[in-house]
Amino acid sequence: MNLAFLDPATLVLVVPAAAAAILVLLPDYWIAARLNVLAAFFTFISALGLFFMVRPDGSGILLVDDLNVVFVVLNTFVGFTTSIFSAGYIAHELEIGRLTPVYLRFYHAMYQLLMFAMNLALTANVTGLMWVAIELATLTTVLMVGIYRTHEALEAAWKYFILGSVGIALALFGTILVYMAAQPVVGEGLDAMRWTVLLPHAAEFDPKLLNVAFVFLLMGYGTKVGLAPLHAWLPDAHAEGPTPISAVLSGLLLNVALYAVLRFKILLAANGAAIAPGPLLVAMGLTSLVFAAFMLYRRRDIKRMFAYSSIEHMGIIAFAFGMGGPLANFAGLLHMTMHSLTKSAIFFTVGHITRIKGTQKIADIQGLTESHPALGWTLVLGVAAIAGLPPLGIFMSEFLVVSSTFSREPLLAIPLVFGLIVSVGALFLRLNGLAFGAPTGSTAPNRMGYIPIFAHFALVLGAGLYLPAPLVLWFQHVAVLLGQG
Amino acid sequence: MASLAFDTSHVLAGSLVLLSFLLLYQVRMFALINIFALHAIALVLAILWQGYIQNAPSLYVTATIAFVMKAVIIPIALRRVVIRLGVQRTIETVVGIGPTMLAGIGLVALSMVVMLNVTMASNPLAREDLALALSVILLGLLIMVSRRYAVTQVIGFMSIENGLILAATGAKGMPLVVEISVAFSVLVAFIVIGIFLFRIRERFDTVDVAALDRFQGERR
């Protein structure tokens, strides 16, 4: 019976929580950085165990199903590689005195706490618990965004805190409304907040109440996804925080918020009389895509540019899930996975670049392929991947999104393709200056490793060339779970 | 009894909305903080009454937490922040008081129309509570957007939280998870505010958010 404590679903929560508790007490940063990697690695291994475990029956507070296993495994994998990158990055920050050992202690504890919060949000079976977890994740990232304590970092953190909290508040109101809708049908208490109880009864819920609830939930969690027009916090938070945090924000936290939206979307789709949640997601997704595509042209800060690219890609993903149906859902899942891997690898590369050049201004970072061939070409590869060039993974997922849209709603495909082309143009315009031409700034060699970056790119390239059959089957199954738009 | 229960909770929730309006037109910092404390006390009374009529002792815990945190500790802490940071004692608003009040009335009307319409089937007690709670939340949002100071934005945010707690307690039998979460969020707000104000004071002469704006990365 005691072994129940050791099942993978519990471990993905216990390992980071325990690591956070130890790291907060550990004064030596060198050991702390290694412990951080080790804890992230064990969390990832536990997450892999989710594939093999006996699923909880849904009466507890944790839920493991085909949908969230995908998210948890992706989450812990990128969390693990980011912790490797972070160890090198943070050592340098300490060297140049941007961070002090006390702040590092805090940083590592917060990193594990964030991993805990995200895993809890993904595995929670209770809507209220999921909300608490997302709130905790917001809090930890706010603190990490502000960790440099410069004017810009504080402003970014403050903006993120205010907008994130308002979003979280709206999401809680939506959660309460869902409880109100469920309570007459399934009775009072915890049952009216369990996904496993809500879903089979969703058809009997009051549709009007569900509609209003979904609007609040979409606004609330949509703020955290970074969908336009609720995205204002995102570029600042990405640009001013430490780069490992930018990678985690873009690659993981946005996905966690999206997962919350998807869960409620499934609930709404199960109620025939409620509004279809799909068109709302499609509208917000397209707005984000087109808006971010144009905003990409005016960027002068390299991290901010990739932050806008994240808005663009979250828009594509929301669009795909909004379209619904097996093919679009499949494309959305694939795109989400590919975007997480690619974008975090890009932020790792950008972290190396800004560290060498000592600036984030695009104008001061020129001709990287001349001065740092390895780094420069890695950036070229990253931008090619994120822009969706074949044969990389994002090409495949974008192709699937576009082709499924053409076959069902040709009119919607026009703004979609337009946004994609505009953003590709913007990315390559900026890349041209960054990677080619006469080098500017420091030419100090890069001393940090490429292992996390190449691990990600290898996966993205591999997925672009060949998707293993079990993965395709798994994604197809999840796509069916996600249902119509 | 049913009618008394209904009327009392209606009065308490309604007074919360009225206090939100008072928050909306305050021009002096200390008055704003005092009225926020009153806002919290009205919330505590509303929670206590809900706990009594729903026969839910767990709500008394929520009420105690809300009282200690929001009616006592946070107002005192904010007063000290204002004094020690030398924050300007009068509040500059982004738009005038008149238009803000009109917008507030509009928001209350909106929340009534929306909530009363969609909750036909629910029990009338929860219905009214929910409509008034949404009014408090929307008014809190209005306070946040119409004020320029960090302190006033924090008060706006906490009045939103008050509205959320009102909604959560009005929903009958809402499990403890949410009460914990709400208490948790109070704590969170408190810690974050403390840290933020501490940091902002270290770095800036003012906690006016517009002062931070000047340093925005890409403004040319």
C-alpha cells in the first residue's frame, strides 16, 4: 500500500517539491545547479513512467489520461534540458555579478517550484486545484522575471503580475460558474469539480451558465496563453527575465495555460446546447497570428522578437484546436510539441549569443556566422525551424493545419496563410542581419555546450522526417478525445 | 426564515458593491485604504452569514482568514508603505471621477443583466450573490485601470479578490479546495505585494507605475 506513494503521477509532483525544499537551504550554487539538473532528470524519468502505470480511477485528486501524459512528458523533458542550459548560464551570471549567490539559491528553488506547479496543473483532477497550481506557477515566474531588479525587469514583472493576476481572477470566476452549473446535477462537494465526474454529466448542465463560464475561462487562461489582445505581458516578461526562464515560459507555461483552456473546451463540447467553443478559439488564434506577424517586423530586441514569435505560434495552435476534428487537433498537438522544443532551443541559442555580446539589441548583434560559425548557424537552423521550413517538424504541423483548413473552411485559410507568410518574411529579414554580414560586438568564443540545443533540434528534425507509428497512434487517439470545434 | 436569509445576504452583498463605488471615487490615499478595510469587513459579514444559513462551518475559517488578512494586516501594511515611501497622499486618476462613476454604473447594470439572465435555474440566493459578486469584480477592474499608482492597483486587485470570495461562498457547498485556494491567493497577493513594493522602493523614488513606464525597453 505504501508503494502507492511511489507511483509516477505522485513522483512528478513530489520530486520537484522536495528538490525545491532542499535547494532553498543549499548555499553552494555549484551543487545547487547540479541538484537542479538531477531533480529535473528524475522528474522526467517519472513522467516516462506515466506511460506504464496503472491509471488512477478518477476518484482521487490526480488524473492521468492520454491527453495530459503528452503535456507532462513534454513539460518535464524541456524542464530537464533547460536545467542543463541554466546551470551553465547561471554560472556566468554569477561571474559577471548580475546575480548574487543568495538570489541563485532563490532562483533554483523557484525553478523546481515552477516545475511542481506546472505538473500539478497538468495532473490535477479537480478544477479548483488546477487553478491553484496555475496561480502558483504565475507567482513563481513573476518573481523570476523580476530577479535582475533592473528598471526594465521590475516593470516587466509588475506588468506580468497585474495582468496575470487579473487573468487568474477571471479564470477563478469561470471555475466557480462551472461548479454552479455542475452542482444541481452531480450534487455538492468535490465531485462537482472533478473532471472525471463533470465530463460524463456535461450534457445535463445548464448551457447558459456554461457559456458565460467559458467566456471568463477563455479570457482568464487566455491571458496566460498570451493570445491577442491579452498578450501585453508576454514580450516584456520574456525579454527582461533570465533566458532559461524565457525558454520555460515560452516552451512550457503557455502550454499549461492552453491545456486548461482545452479541458474546459472538451467540457463545453460535450454539452450540445452550449455555444461551440471552437469559433472563439479560431478568432483569437487568427488575431494573435496576424497581429504578432506584423509586430515581428518592428522588433529591435532579439528576445522580444522570439517572444512575439511565441504569440504567433500559440495563435496557430489555438486556431488548430478551435477548428477541431481529428486532423486539426492532431496538427495542433504536433505543432505544440514542435514549438516547445524549437522555441526553447532558440532561447538557449539566444542565451549564448546575448551572453557573448553582452546585449539583446539586434543592431549590436550582427554577422554571427562570421564571428561564431557554430552559434550563428545554430541560430539560422533555429529560425528556419520556427519559420516552418521543410524538412523540420514545424513545417509538417503547419502544413497539416493549413491543409485541413483548406479542406473544411477555405476562407479561413486565407488569413492563416497570410499571417504565416508575413511572419516568415519578418523572421528572415531580422535573421539576415543577425547571422550574415560584417560582425559587430564581442568575438569572444562560446564556452558553453550545445547538447540541449542539438537534442531539441534532433527531435524536431526527426519528427519532420519520420513520425514513429506509436506516437502517431497516440496523438490520433488524443485528437479524437479533443473532439470537434 | 428563508426570506430573512435572502434579504440579509442581499444587503451584505449589496453593501460590498456600494463600498466598491466608494473605492472608485476616493481621491485620498488613506481614505482609500480605510474604505478597503471596510470593504473587507463587509465581505467577512457576508461570509459569516453564508456560513450560518448554509450550515457550513468551514466558511467561518474563510471569514477569519479574510478578516485577519484583509481587514487588519494588509491595510496596516499599506499605510506603512504609504508613509515610509512618501507616496503622494492624493490620488491622480487617469479619467475624471464623473465618467468613472458612470462607467461603474454601466458595469453593474451589465453584470446584473448577464448573470440574472443565465442563472434562471439556480437557487435565487446564489443568483443574486453571483450577480453582485460580478459587479464587485468588474468595479475592481475599473479601479485598476483608472488609477496610476501601484498601491491603488493593489487595492483594486484585492477588491476583485473580495468579489471572487463572495461568489465562491455564495455557491452552495463549494468544496474546501477553493477556500484553501482563496486563502492561498490572499497570501500570495500579500507576499508579492510586499516584495514588489520593497523592490520598487529600493529602486525608485515613487511607486507610480507610470514612472516604470519611462524605462520601457522599446519606446523610442
